[in-house]
Amino acid sequence: MSRGDDLQSQALTKPAFSETQASALVESVFGLKVSKIQPLPSYDDQNFHVCVSRTKDTTDGPTEYVLKISNTESSKTPELIEVQSHIIMFLRDAGFPTASVCRTKGDNLTSLVSIDSGSEIASYLVRLLTYLPGRPIAEIPISPQLLYEIGRLAGKLDKTLEKFHHPKLSCLRRENFIWNLKNVPLLEKYLYALGQSRNREIVTQVIQLFKGEVLTKLGDFRECVNHGDLNDHNILVEAIKSAPEGATYHVSGILDFGDMSYGYYVFEVAITIMYMMIESKSPLHVGGHVLAGFESVIPLTPVERGALFLLVCGRFCQSLVIAAHSCQLHPENKEYLMITAKTGWKHLQQMFDMGQEAVEEIWFQTARSYDSGIAM
């Protein structure tokens, strides 16, 4: 979703390239002949699915790409996008199903293009990635085994990124980044978007608990680089048709590294649990399967486990409050912005009403069942 540090300014700078302009970018910057182009949903950047014609020079290359045009605010931090691009390539080399990053005609990973809008000249960073196959897991019935595999994938991703080095890696220390899980208290200035409601009361309570019971323990958590947005639309799967019990699925793509930042192992698993709950018919049981998968790679410490409930609640609050705020700024993008809200408020209220102890009992008992080889 690639959203930045200041919501107000970013929300007003989403690119608005036409399909004709986007096609011209692909041809002028990357030297590829576009045969078909169509927009893809996005938060505050602009994405296009691009098909290109083969030429005598590209007889064996890919024919499908994603053109990513960063908003003007993100385009002011090219070092951040450069690091993200290198991480995508690093993970692909390590065997993860990430895209390939295409180089420009000038052999760069990005290009800064300037457009005269009449009133001002705006600059946008442009990238081209290979198009990944598969369907978002939001579109399929998700099984406990797939939840386990997604948890394991999240753990392996964080573990692998321990080996990643780049001279500009420190730019991932995004202190006021609204989507870093430690910044849940920053939501206070956007609470107005909820009006006076039970939802607002719950978010206010979560923020207060978060300040007292999570922020005070950050020094006890193990730090790492987080993907930060392993949601049900950023993980692609493909069916394995030969499976004996009908179609089962494997992960075929990991998308959108725009929310990467320094965080903690427990942040990654909490974020993944929250997003996997969105489409589930039994959301409270999701956490145990994801946790078991993650802990098969990185076992959490007792302090990290103890913070998991509030971290999941905190991520629900981030997603729901920021969506409500963004809808007021961009009502035309409401359908995309409110994807999480369709079930998210209900899940958050249910978790909060049950309380930490009851929810943890479900999660931890489910996770323990994998130790005995009998997954619940």
C-alpha cells in the first residue's frame, strides 16, 4: 500500500496518469512496446498492469509487468524506494516469490519523471516490476494449513532479511511512519474521523493500553526489518491441482514492500494475524495457526507473546482509523480504502469484548497443537 509519514500531505498527491501517459512512460523509460495497459487498485500511489509486445531483442523475456508510479511525497525519498527495490531482488535471489525489478534504458532501478500540470511541475518516481501470477488469498477459502504456511513465510522473510546489507538501510528507521506498529498512539489526531461512537471508544482504550503495556516493553523485543503489510491482498496463491483432497494452495507471490521499516519480530506476526482474520469465517482461531507457522522459524519470547493481543488490536485500529480518515479526503477511492472495515470493526470488537486472556487461550492452545502433530 506504500503509504508515508504524513497522511494529510500524501493523500493529496496521488498520481493521476492516464493510460496513454503510462504507456508512453513504459516505452520512453524502459524501452518496451505496450500492447495493453489497465489500472490496478492502489492506496496513494498509482499502479498499472502492463502487457508488452515481444521484439527480436526480447524473445524470451516476460511480457507482463506492473508499472508503479510513486506519489510526490514518496518520490522525495528515492533512497527509501531504492532500498525497497534491492530488498525485493535480494529476497528473490534467496528463493522468495517476489517480482523482478526491471532496469531503465539508463540501467537504473527507478526514473524520476516530471510532469507540468499547468499550475506546477510535479515529479514522480517510476519503477517497473514483473507481474506475479496467482490470486490474492482474500479470494479463496483459507485453510489452517495455508495460515500456518503464511506464518512460516513471515518468519522466514524476517529471518532472511537479517542478512541483507545496504549503505542506505538506515532509511528504514522511519520514526513517524504512521504504519509502523509502534506508532499506534499517533492515531489520536485522526480519531475525529470516527465521530462519537463505540468504535472510537474502543480505539481510545486500545491506544491507552498500548502506551502502558507495549511501548514500555519495546526494549525487550528483538528488532528486525519488517515487511509490515502481509495482508490478504499482498499475498498471492496458486492452486496445486494434483493434491489428493482437491485444490490446495501454495504462495506464488509477495507484493508491496512500500511499508517496510525497522520493527520487531512480534510486529510481523501480529500484522499477519490481523490481516488473515479479515476474510476468515472463524477469525479468532486464525492467530494460533499463523503463530505456529511463525514460531517454527522464530519462537517468540514470553514478553513478545504477552504483547501479541494488543499488537493485533493496535493494527486493527491503524487500518480502520486511517481508512476512515482517508475516505474523508478521497471519497472516490472509498471501495478500496474500506476493504478492511467490512469485517474489521466486528473482529476488533469481538476481540476486545472477549479480552486478552480468552483470546490468548485460543491462540496458544491452537499453536501448541502443532507441537503434537495434531493441528486444530
